[in-house]
Amino acid sequence: MRFAVWGDDGRFVGGDENLPASRLPGGTSGGIRGGDHRYGFSDIVLDGRELRRATLHVAGPPAYTVVMAQTTSQRTQLLGRLLLFSVLAQLWLLVALGSWLLRGIERDLRPLADLQDAMAQRDAADLRPLPGTLTAQARTSDVQRLGEALDGLLARARLGLQAQREFAGNVAHELRTPLAGIRAQAANALAQDDPAVWRSELQGIADAEQRASRTVNQLLALARAAEGEIALPLQTVALQALVRKVLLRYLPRADELGVDLGAEGLDQPVAVRGEAGLIEGILNNLLDNALRYGRGQPPRITVTLEHSPPWAVLRVADNGPGMDAGLGLHHPRRWTQGEQGQRLGQGAGLGLAIVARYAELMKGRVQMQPTPGGGLTACIHLPIEAREEAK
């Protein structure tokens, strides 16, 4: 770095006498004006070295000129050092930021790694919920939601497996007696030479097979209901049309048994929120029970549809012996039979359990009550379609 101070008359005042001042004309063409001062920049070669010179002329009084010069190599070195310091600072910042991000990502992903290890080491039959500690330390809600989703999946799988095990146990329990009876009757028929005995035993085998088939169908219906607990799409169902279709299918059987099967309230349209297959299953079980057990004198079954917002009430009433006192609240439980069913030796106590489960899946309910004058009335409450209720 060099400098020199020159007086207004060109007299040297101090500094480097070999450093001349650049000529600054009075106009703006040779220098830059700033108030009473003029200054300018130029490049010179002094002692074989390239210099960048800055000249400042002060008008005074007293007037004087200050000249400063620096080699271009020094300026380049200064710029290089500034650039180096800037790059080093940015690199340090990037390293610090990267280290912080890596620690944060590792901390956030640690629950995922623990979750992966827990799922990899878990037995296929272990469907218990995941320990809450696996995702409790997660700093992001996404990991916690993943844990909740896995718990939901395990719960649904647990329900499905439970339904399968229950179905297998129910089938084994209910088919043991009919199959044993069929085997005994077949053995007895083989030991006889009388065609009348053969006919009697074959009729018994056919009846036992029919009861076993009905029990299996009911067990399959209960298994379907258990699966429906996981996800059941509800749709708009025209209840009066569905009831009419089911009744028409049961009329030949009712006529064969001498039962007066009638209906009321089917002339008005009633739309409910439900599933047609489940509603048909409810009617099938109720009508089948009524035809089996509701044998009044004369036997009569009446199906009534009532519009009672927010419910559509479906009633199936018979004039039979009714239900034993004290069993009304317990009858929707499977394997529970009244005295009439036990006396007839028909059924397994599954029909009303299916009815109650189907109604529950459609957010409805079931009530069993005595029929005025004798008999039993099953009342099914199903939610009315919102648009229908708004009318």
C-alpha cells in the first residue's frame, strides 16, 4: 500500500514522492464530483508493478490532493482471502446443518426401525396391539398414525381369525349330534330286511340332514355377520318391495302347512338405510321360526311394516305358544332355545341371534314381545333413509 499528499500548487507534502496524483479536470469527465471534492480511479505502472490508484482532491481551504495506491496482486489476494473465509463459513454452516438434520432424521426414524424389528420378530399368530412405547417417542405425527393404522389392521385380522375359530367350533359342536344320528340310523337300516324299516330310517336320515344343513347355513350367516363388523357398505333399500318379495317366496310353504300368512302396511313406500341381503336374512329367519313354532289354532302369521321416524318398524307376529317367560332378553344369544324348540327337537338356537346381529350391523335393534291374544312378535327397528325422513 502506498500513499502521497500533494498541495494545491503541486508541492509534495508527505508519503511516497514517487506516487503522482492523477489529473482530475474540473468537469465530470475526468473524475467524479462529490460536493466540494473530486475523486477518481486509475491504473498505473510504478517500479515495474501494476497499481490501482485512487486520487481525492479536497477544495479546501487549504486545498490538497491525497493519492493512495495498491498493487493489483494485493487486491487479488484480499479478494481471495475474503472468498476463502466466506466459503469456509458456508461450509461450516452446511456441515453443522447437515449434522443437525442427520441427528433429527435418525431420531425421527428410530421408532420406525423399532417398529420394523418388532413386526419382524413377532409370531404370525400374535395379533395383539403394538406396544405404545414403539411410537410414543416419535416426534412426528405420521409415525404415530402409522402405529395406529397397524393396530387397526391387527384388530381387524384378530376379529377375522376369531370369527373363523368360532365358526369352526360351532360347526364341530352342532354337526356332531346329527352326524351321529345319521350314522346310527344308517347302521340300523343296514341291519334290517324290512322295507318299512328302511323307509323309516331313510326318512329320519333325510330329516337329520335337513336340520344339519339349516344349522350350517345359519353358522355361515353368523360368520358373514362377524365379517360385516369390519366393513359393511349400507345402501338405500326399498323395504316394502323387499318384504313383498320374501313373502311371495314363503306363500307356497305357508299354504302347504295350512298357515295364514298375511301382510299389512306394504302399500306405502318406505326407504331404509341398510343392506338388502341382511334384511332378507332377518325375514328368512323370523318367518322360518314362525312357521316352525308358531302353530296356533288356526295358525296365523302377520307381517306388518310401520313408518315411525326415525325408524321403520318391521313386525313378524304369530299366534303360537310364544316365548318362555324370562327368555325374552336372552333369546338373541346363540345356542339358547325355548321350551317349544327343545320339545320339537328343531333348530340350534341360532336364528334369533342372527336376526339380532344383522340388525346391529345396520344400526338397528330387535325387540321380542308377546302377541296380544297369544304368540310372539319380533319387532325390527331399522333407520329410515335421511331423505325419506326429511319428507
